[in-house]
Amino acid sequence: MASLTSKTTKRHALAENQRKENKMASSAEKYLMKESDTTQGVENEEKNVCIEKDTKYSWFVCACAFCTQIFVLGVLHAFGVFFVEFIKEFKSTKGTTGTY
């Protein structure tokens, strides 16, 4: 009889802990837990997805980002060429020119 009572008390304690955890879980966590249990809904949704073509504006933004990246990296890697001109312009040594 004592073992039966201890088992029921453990069950009640576990159930109480689960209730507390469920209350503390945010709505996003509950949504994710619910979605992970049902994979059929996700598969059905994937079949109904309509993929739109990229617009001209998105390609324009992509091209601008590419050009900006090339320009920035080009300036960084060509600093040695500019450094020689800075030395001539400031008419100073390499150390003092580098501190500016």
C-alpha cells in the first residue's frame, strides 16, 4: 500500500510540474510544439505555395549591393597605391603619413 501511495504522489507531482511548465511556456513555444507534432499540415502547405518571380527592383538592389561590395573591397586592397601618393602629397615620412 505504501508503494501505491508513493507512485500516486509522484504522478501528482509530475502532473503539477507539467501544468506549471505549460503555463510558463510562451505562445510561440506552444505554437512550435504544436507544429512539430503535425507534419502533415506542413507538407500540405508546401504543395499550395505559389512562388513569385523576382521583380526588377530586387535585381536592381542586388546589383547595387554587388557594385558597392566591389568598390569597398577595391579601395581596401588598393590602399598601398594610395599610400605612395599620400606620402608625396603630405611630403613626409611613411610613419607620419600612416598616423593620419
